[in-house]
Amino acid sequence: MARPYNFSAGPAAMPAEVLQQAASEMLDWHGSGMSVMEMSHRGQEFGAILKSTEADLRELLAVPENFRILFMQGGGLGENAIVPLNLSRGETVDFVVTGSWSKKSLKEARRYCTARVAASNEADHHTHLPAPATWQLSRDARYVHLCSNETINGVEVHELPDLKALGADAPLVIDFSSHVASRTVDWSRVGLAFGGAQKNLGPAGLTLVVVREDLLGHALQICPSAFDYKTVADNHSMYNTPPTYAIYMAGLTFQWLKRQTEGALRGVAAMEARNVAKADLLYGCIDESAFYSNQVAKDCRSRMNVPFFLRDESRNEAFLAGAKAAGLLQLKGHKSVGGMRASIYNAMPIEGVQALVAYMREFEKTQA
Ligand code: PMP
């Protein structure tokens, strides 16, 4: 039976193949007689799952050897505290504010260190990206925080800044929660990346951290041991019980990602090509219409989260009801901005975006 297309911002749609595989292994994982949920995290079986999950992720994202991959808990908001607890040394850090999530990160960091705003797009309601050359970076910052995809505002950083070229010594910390694995990452420009799994990687409950080794071992005294990156790294993400089932589901998603091809492209590069095509199709529909609009500057529009508005907002409920009837789910915009939002993560096939675009054109016609 065909399932509806689900445009949720997260927790979000997962590939049907992954869900089917999990269902088939639910009661008995690989002849072990156990569900993955029932296994000791220290047993041989889960050990094998963790190992291959980490190796597949390292391969997919081309994570260099001098970076550690940590599977943690607490989500993106947890990391808003955990990053300054580990990296700030209680001193100065810089923030680039590009939308709701980086604003939240800034506020949380201020509980642990002196967090400065190096640049902000708040004055234009988070619709453009301040050019890196204009950032007012501190000489002594311990790190620079950037949300590389703002899920609510639909603003994406398409090229990570080269902080060294900007005269800054600090490592770049990115919150890549909502576009991880949708595109390649230039690790030469990154010190640490974190993200919740519940958009592009798997179910909620797992937080991914990829951190350069030299940044480990500087946690503040008050940092909880379970959140000290060095402790987590030294214990291979097993200092405390990791979110075993969520890790397993992410592992199945990574195997699915490795199987994806687009012409000569494979894995994340194949996804990136597809994601470009999906986003082009949807923004094209919005831009050619006088009925729909998106406010974000074209050079920083998100390929993952596409917020849009109906010219006649009194039609919002009718739009959503018609969409649901047409098998297009969870298109309502975030409560803080209103309107609509279509999240088109890796698991959304081009056919889903085509169906949405066809529905939008049809709905517009009925409004004439
Ligand atoms: N950062 C970004 C970019 C997000 O999209 C989200 C969740 N939508 C968060 C942080 C917060 O994540 P969590 O709810 O897992 O703490």
C-alpha cells in the first residue's frame, strides 16, 4: 500500500525500506532470538551494530581520522549546553545568529561563558546570510558557532566559511541537525558538528557529535561526566547506556544511504544531487506563482526546509485540509512564523515533491 508523503520537519519521514527491514528484524535480530531493544549494549550483537554504524557514517560523510564520532543523547538543545561546557573554558565564544535555532544556542551558551554576537540577520527577520567577511570575530574566541541549516527559517549555509582566511584561529562549530547527510561536509573548515538524528538519520533520541580530537579534554569542572566529550570518546560512546535502538535505526539508514546512486554518484553525493533537484522544483513552483511566496534570499535558501506563505492567509486551513486529503501530510509552518513548511529530507523522493507541486498549482487555480 502506498503511504502518504510526509513533510514533517522532525521527527520526520524515514525510508520505507528501512522501516520494513526494522519490522522484519523486530522480534529476532539476525537469529539472536532478541529484538535490538532487548540486547545488552555491552553484548557482542550490539557491539557489532555500533561498530558498523560508526564505520558506515565515517565513510558516508568522509570523516577524517582525526575526528571522533560520538553517539550521545540530549538532542540539539542538549548540545547547546554541552558544547560550551566542553569547548568554551568559561571564556569568550562567537555566535553567528541566522535564525531561531542559533538564537537559542546563543542564549544557552551565555549560562557558561561570554558569548558574543559576531553577526546577525535578525533585523531582516532571518532572510539572508551575513557575508562571512562582515563577521566581527573576536581575537580570543574559543569557537565560532554557526547553525548551518536553520530549520524554522529555511536558511542554509551552502559554503562553510573558512575561518582561517578570515583571520580567526577558532574552530568552527556547526549545528547540522537538519541537513546532516544531505550533502558533503568540508571537514577542513569544521572543528565540531552536532545534530539530532530525527530529521535525516533516524528516530529521535540519538544525537550525533563529530569532533576534532584536539578539542577533547577541556571540559569545565561542572560538566556532567556523561556529557564530557573525552569521557564519551574514551568509552566509544558507551560510558553510559547509549540509545541502542535509535543507533540501530540510524545504522539501517546509513546502509540505505550507501545503496543510493544517481548516475555516477553514490551515497551522500547522490543524495545531494537529488536534494538540489527537489529544492529547485519546489522553489521554482513558489517563485513562478503570485499566490505563494518565500522570503529567503536565493543564495541561502534551504534545500531541506522550505517555508512558504499563501498570499491569502485565510486559505491556510483549506490548503492544509486539501493537502491531507491528497496524501500530503504535516505541511503546517512552525508556530513562530506561521504559513507552511515543506521539509524535504533525504527520505522524501522526488515523486513526493512533484505531488506537492501539482497540488499547489491545482489549489492556486481554484482560488482565482
Ligand atoms: N537545532 C536545529 C537546527 C534543529 O532543527 C533542532 C530541532 N528542530 C534543534 C537544534 C533542537 O533539537 P532537539 O529538539 O533534538 O533538542
